Amino acid sequence: MWETWWLWMAAGLVLAILEVLAPGFILLGFAIGAALVGLVFLLPGAASAAMAASLPLTLVVFALLSGLAWWLLRRIFGAGHGQVKIWERDINED
């Protein structure tokens, strides 16, 4: 069951939808990781055959891809170091 490519793609889609409800690039990294694992299983080759033979290896690859995706999202879209939001005007003053 774990080597089914569409299962990983569906899990990635569900996680991406849940990211809309809980923003912060937390679930989006897992969604990208699941989609990438689904792509690995979709493509024929030695990598997908090795991962299909071992559930722990599949979960390690999923964790590594998810961590890499999360790190890239934080580097690209995250706040820069030392950035602080300064409020010039209070919305309750009007």
C-alpha cells in the first residue's frame, strides 16, 4: 500500500489543503515531501524499487524531502533576520 504513487499524491493534496487552514509553511513542507515521494514511485527505476521494498526507507526519504522543502520555503518566503514589524498607527485610534 505504501508504494502506491497516487496515495502519496493524495496525502500531499490533503496536507496542502490543511495548510490553508493552518498557515505558516508547516504542513506545506510535508505536502511537498509527499508529492515528491509520489513522483519517485511514479517514475520507473531503481530508486522506486528500493523504496517500495522498505517502508522505513520510504519514511526516511519522505522526512528528508519534507525537511528540505520546509527549509527552502523558510529561506525564500520567511522573514529576514532582524526584521521587526513597527506599528505606525493603531487601528483603534480612528
